[in-house]
Amino acid sequence: MSFDSVRQLYLQPSALDADPDFERAMFMRDIDQQRRLGSGAEQRRLAADRAAFEADLSEREGAAQRTFRNLTPKEKKYHPTGNPNQYMIDARLRENAVAEYDRNAPRLREERARARTERG
């Protein structure tokens, strides 16, 4: 589930029938849960990446000993994979999702209420 799917879920007509403050609090909870799940997965991915690097480094050091070649400091240094600025991208996505929710939810609530009164 992504930020976009959380936002779409909370802009459905059935979700707009409850108390607006309660619905916004639920939306914020789910956005935060998405962030925590994503950051936990990223930490696990980085830990696995680091472990793979350490295993590869020990294998390369063994091979270097057999060929009497020294590894350079750059070869011995761990460089994490992925975008180091991903946390900022995710923060922008969260801000945009909350802004879109705040912008669209009142209008959609009004439309829903107007449609109900016209039918009823």
C-alpha cells in the first residue's frame, strides 16, 4: 500500500460519512503507519546489504591474500545502495498526500451531502 492508495481510500464516499476530525486522525495514523512500515523495510534491506558486503569483503580479502594483492581503502569501505535522499522524497509524498486530503475531503463531503439531500 502506498501513500497514494491511502489517500484514495480516505477520499472514498463511504469514508467521508464519519466525523471529519476522526477521519483525518485515521488518515494521519495510516500515513504514519505506512512511513513506519517503509522505514522498517528499508532498515532490513540496508542490514542485509551490509551483511552481503561484509561476506563479500571477507571473500575478497581471502582472495587478495592468496594473490599477494592489497585491497584499497575504497574497496574496504561500505557504500550503501539506494538513494540517500529517499527520506526527503517520502516526506514530500506524505506532505502532498495530507495536503490533497485536506484540500479534497471538505469538497467531497459537501458533494456527498448535497447528493443525499437531492435523493432524499
